[in-house]
Amino acid sequence: MTTMAAARPPATGALPEEREESASDARRHELAAFLRSRRERITPEQVGLVRGRRRRTPGLRREEVAQLSAVGVTWYTWLEQARDIQVSAQVLDALARALLLDPSERGHLFALAEAVDPAPGTQCPTVTPALRTMLEQLDPIPACIQNSRYDVLAYNRTYARLLCDLDAVPPEDRNCLLLAFTHDDWRASVVDLPEVTRTMAAKFRAAMAGHLAEPAWKALVRRLEARSPEFREVWERHEVIEQQGRTKYIRNAHVGLLYVEHTNLWLGPLSGPRLVSYPPVDAETRTRLERLHRIALDVEPGAAGAATRPAYATMEQ
């Protein structure tokens, strides 16, 4: 009698869910390797960072990419570790810009993440050499580049001493909203502090409407709520205000009262980065800003020799 062998799946076969899981796992690892390779090829100078003497990391550090793209360091680290996390198109766009991806690389990034690029073919601007030159040449007018989350991406020497010693603030803390609610020197420099902080929180809430699901935005709110009862009280009002310029007084610790015009120059869409400057309203303020610039350069009036500090700074390590 002839017996029939039981049917078996091909030796090389796999269940559909196993194949799907394997493909997903491979995609995450490829995405992680791609991000790591792009990060390691960029020099600090290309994105406006100062190369520290003790830097050993090839290219950028993970925390620098996170800062430039306004995402959490832990969250970005998980991406490079190929963890199974969700990533939005907005975050991918921010990473593409931070990593200076060309159109082909940008398309590859979105393909690996299985996301639809909201702006295919987009060039990825950053703090370019031209913008760095502009900031430097604006001195003694204080100026900086901020993103919509109030992160300070770059600043000139006068701005570095306008509200506090910004060079002494860790890069991950260089956020105007965080400084306005938690940094003693910054707060002491702000005239009419309650009105200013209320307005900043309202502008931040308006901007956050387009970023509600993004980890970096939620993390900043949690951080502020944990550190500032004042922020918690203001945040619960749910006030919203659009970005706009206005005149303001600043009580500078080095040169006294400054009367300036707060101006915004957007470098892209209104939800993107902007150049913030503080031109003087009167002659006395201009004179004081010139003196503040000399102080920032560590050169007193009439002193001989060159400045002992660079004329430009951004997210220094």
C-alpha cells in the first residue's frame, strides 16, 4: 500500500506576518543606518556649530541633530537604534533639513519611513554661511535665528549678552520660552515680565497647533510645566496670539535700559525659522548697543588688539 506524505510548506517559506515583520525590521535598520551615515558626514561648521577642542565624534552628535531639527534627543536616539516608533512627515521634513539632504536623499528618507513627503523636491535650508555672515554684520544690533518652537539656532555676539550670558547656557536649554520662565538673569532683563511671558506662551500655543503630535513640542510643554508654576497657570488659559513685532524695553545688566523694536523676518513659511532682531528705537539705545557689542567682544573702548572672542556664535559646545 502506498502512503502519502503530509503536505509541508516550502523550506524557504514563511508565514505572511513573519515576512511583514522581517521587512519592517529591515526597513527600520536601513533607516537607522542612513540617518547615522548622514549625521556623521556633516561637519559642525556646515550647520553653524562651533567645533569644540574635545570633539571626537565624526560629524554631528545625536543631540546636535535633535536640537537642529527640534526633536527630543531620546526620540532621535531611538530612531538610530531602529526602534519601532512612529515618525510624522513633519518630523521627517525637519530631519531632512537638519541633515542637509539633497532631493534624492530626502526621497530615500521618506521611502524608508513609508511616509508621504509633503513637499517633494524641497531643498533643505539651514543656518547657512550667508545667514551667519548676516548675523555677524548686523552687530551691534542684537539678532538671532529661532524656529517656531522658540529654539535659538544661531545668534550674534550682541544677542549673546542681551538678556543673559547665552554662551553659558547649555545648547539644549537655549529656548526663549524656557529661559523666560526659568532663567533668573533672563527674567531680570525683561521689563513687564508677566505680560511678556503671557504673550510668549500664547504665541507658542498658536504655533503648536500644527505640531500637536510631535515629541519635541510635547516634551517642552512637560518640561515647562514641571519647572514653572507660572507657566502652568498661564498655559491653562488657552490664549493664542499670532507672531508680530513691537517695541519693548530691555533692562540689560551691562549697559542699562534699552528701547528696541522687536522684528521678525521669516526665512520660509510662517511655521518655519525666522530672523529675530532688535534695532534701536533711539540714539541712546544705539550707543548702548555699541557698548554692549564691545563688551561681548571683550574689547573696551580704546583698547588695542583684536577681539578675543569670535564675532559669531551658535549652539556652542
